[in-house]
Amino acid sequence: MNPLNKVLFVILILVTAAGCAGSVKGLPINDGVEKFPLYTSESRDHVQVQYLGVGGFLIRRGQHALLTAPFFSNPSMFRVAFGKIQSDPLLIEKFLPTVFDVRHILVAHTHYDHLMDIPYIAQYRSPYAKIYGCPTAKNILGSVLPEDRLVAIPPDAFAKPAGILESSPEGAPGKWWPEEGGGIRFMAIESEHAPHFCAYDHALCVRLFSGKVEKQLKTLPYTAYGWKEGDTVTYLIDFLGPDGKRVDFRIFYQDAAATAPYGIPPQSGLLDQKRIDLAILCVPGFNEVEGYPEGIIEATRPRFVLLAHWEDFFRPPSDDPDDLRVVPGSNPTIFIDRMKPLLPPDADYALPRPGAGFRFRVVDSD
């Protein structure tokens, strides 16, 4: 496909999808805990998780807090396809809760809807947080943030899922971060990003905004095409006991659907030591890859699943529940129907409304 035809094809996909945002009627949308507090230093007996929309989650246990991919600016699909895009501080200030205590911001890939709001948040709302992501994340954010705020996780530090390395069929563990230790640790796991669109029975698939940024930029990208995907990972996130070793609560975080086994924690004893207490899974793209979410559910046996990135992020976030729509091209009902039969007998799930908060009790390791 020559470059002109490729551009026209991408435009066709975006224009077609623009009219396809789905109704939320009949979806089991969960409003979470009533009157979920914006800030709390509640005891270590619970982990608090608030869905911020798209891939964004605010996760706290006691004095430890982290953010994943916070995004509120939501430029229209027309602007994403044809125009300039930038962070919207007014929307961030309206919808982002108190995050002054956040010390870690995790980036699982570097498309605009996962990275573009981080510079503002890091400068004005979470001024002590370090941002962890692939080298592309550092090369983009380094144009506006100081180097000591950015941690590039190199691909050779990613955990390798089972089945992708001939030398290690069961996979290989990666490196735990942060290096200085503390009450939280996390490990990046090699993954991939599902195609945005497939046709002709998956004979032709398009993955938008792919590629990497190999050198530090001088300014932030001003179109969606500049926010390249980079390396896509999932994260294993552990909240640790007082000794800094025992895993009290374990989270699996994935913000892009992937063909199994990509993104799945390696079969190297990690999950034998501690089961997944909470799995956060991405809904869009599940129908464009094989073995998702089945592979994740079967490998992790989560106690609870939160479904993310399901709402239409080409519309500004709103306080009005009647404004909520499903992201174009996705179907949470089918995703749920495929996932539910595979959940362990003691597991449950939620399709959270943006802003919904949840409390999870810390249970004994198993």
C-alpha cells in the first residue's frame, strides 16, 4: 500500500468510526463505592482503586499511591485524524482528583490518549512523581520534564511471557521497579497493541500511530501521529508488607488488548507466589486479536476484574451520565460474555463508570 493510499485508508477508518459510538443501554455499568473520597490515607487493610477513564487509574494503599495513564483531554476523532491536539488543563483540573501524594506514574504505551496529559499532571498536580515507561516515553516527555523525573525501562528489563523465547519456554522474569524499594513495586511485561481495525477476516489490519521515538524531542508532538506507540507493556503491580518482601496485594494492569501470550506474566513462579487480586483489562481491540481476554483470565485467575478504556474518549468527559457512550468499534457486552465463564468461582468483575471508586480488602497470600 503506497503512502497516499495508506493515509486515505486511515482517514476512511476514522471517519467511518466517528458515527459508530455505541449506546450504553443494557450495560452493567458500576458506580462503585458511594461517596468515594477524593483523598484518604485509609489503613493498609484496603487498596483503593478509582477509575479515571480511558486507561487511567488512581491506586492507593495507605501512604502509597500511583497513577496509570491519566487522560482527560479527549480531542474529537476529527481532530485526531486531521488537526492539532494538545492537553486541556481545564478538563484535567475538573476531573482529576487529588494526586499530590502520587509518587509513581506508569505508562504502558505512548499513544496520545495515554501520555499527552502527563506533562501537565506531572508539573502541576503530582510534582513529586516519577514517570516510568519505555524509552519512547522518556524521549517524548523529556522535551518538557526534567530527566530526574523520567525512568526509561529498557526492553531487556521487560519480563518475557511464556512461549515467545526459544531459550526460555516458560518465560523470564523482568526487573522490579523502583530501584530504591518501598511499599510498591512493579514489573513491565512485554506485550503488543491490538490493531485498530481489521478487514477481510483479518487479512488486512491497520495499527495506527505505530513506531518509536528514538531521540529526545525538542517539543511535544502536536498531532496524534507524533505520539507514537513505543514499546507496549503490561504491568504487574505489588503492594508489599512491612518487611518490603511479602506481597500483600497484586494487580495486573493492561491498557491495550494483545494476542496471547503477549502481556501475560511468565510461568516462572511469580503467580505461584501470589495470585492476582485485581486484573485491569482493556476492552477495545479484543475482537482483533486471538486469545484475549481468555489467555489473561486463565493465566492469572484474578479475584476481581475491572474493565477499562471502554467509554468513548473522542467526547469530552462529562458529569452527566446520559452523555456516556461506548468507544466506537467496541462491544463490552461480547467481551463480558466471553470473559465471565472463565472467571474463577470466587471472582467478580465490574464495568466501572469513569470516576467510580472501589475498595479491595487485603487478603492472605495463597
